[in-house]
Amino acid sequence: MADSPDSNPNTSGTTYADFSAAMTGDKPFQLAGRPARYTVLYFYPKDNTPGCTTESIAFRELYPQFQAA
């Protein structure tokens, strides 16, 4: 499913410039404000489409592994 760390240039320890983006709700997302050690950003083009739904479910199922990292 995911690339191995050796083939993915965006591996642990990679830093990015701060940015903000609109989110559902009233509060914008701001990268610098993340309290987590790691952040997974997941973008999708449209709600309730088969591909996006499948990927969202996969992220949900991987959540325990993200917490353990």
C-alpha cells in the first residue's frame, strides 16, 4: 500500500514550511500548530466517491499504527 521509507522522499524527519488551509468547521488547519510528533495530510478531490471512501477507510484502519509510531 505505502512506499517503503527507502523509496519515499517524504520520510520521517522531513520538515515543511508552515502553511494554513481551510478545513471543515470554523477553524483553519495550520501545520505549525500541530501538537503531534507526526502529521499525515490526506487530500481528496470529492466526498463520497469510491476511491476516496476506500482510502479514508484505509487511513482509519491504520490509525492504531499511526498512534504507535
